[in-house]
Amino acid sequence: MAGTAVLEVSDASFDSEVLQSEQPVLVDFWAVWCGPCKMIGPIVDQVAESYAGRLKVAKVNVDQNGATPGRYGIRGIPALLFFKGGKVADQIVGYVPREVIEEKVNRLLA
């Protein structure tokens, strides 16, 4: 369910792929059965392609990986967490238009 510029991340690979990343990371917490997740998925893919080389984009399936969403208090999905230097810098919960995501990405990269 991820585009070519998007990395599928699991509980096992989260720390190495996200927390230890040199680049800022946008993580999309989603599930197959989640309607708003299906709506925001293509937007996340577009953002990944637009910011390739400057921003890492990852997806975590909350049904297959319970530890990571629990660690970050994810109660509703889709949830987008923005990481910089291994820490959560910003977040969005629920469906939002692309402009809102890009505004936060631009702030993260500034």
C-alpha cells in the first residue's frame, strides 16, 4: 500500500529507519480497513516523491506492528508523525489536504 518513494517500516526496523535517520522523517500510521487512511495514502505518496532526497517517508501498519503506535500514543488513524533528530517534531491526526502536510514538511525542513 506504499508508493515507490515510501518505506514500509515495522516495529523491528523503526528505530534504525526513523529515529536514527539523518534526514527528517514523515511516518504514516495506517491500517487496511481505515477509509481515511486510503484517502490520505496517495497524498503521502505524492509528498514522498516531491521531497525525495530531503525527506524520508515511512508507513507503519498498526495492525501488524502494535508496539510502535503504542509507544507514541497513536489512538486514531491515519496519524502522521514528523520526526527530526529522532524526536517527534509535529503530528497530524485524521485526513487533511496535501497543503496542510506540505506546510508542516516545509517547517520541518526549514
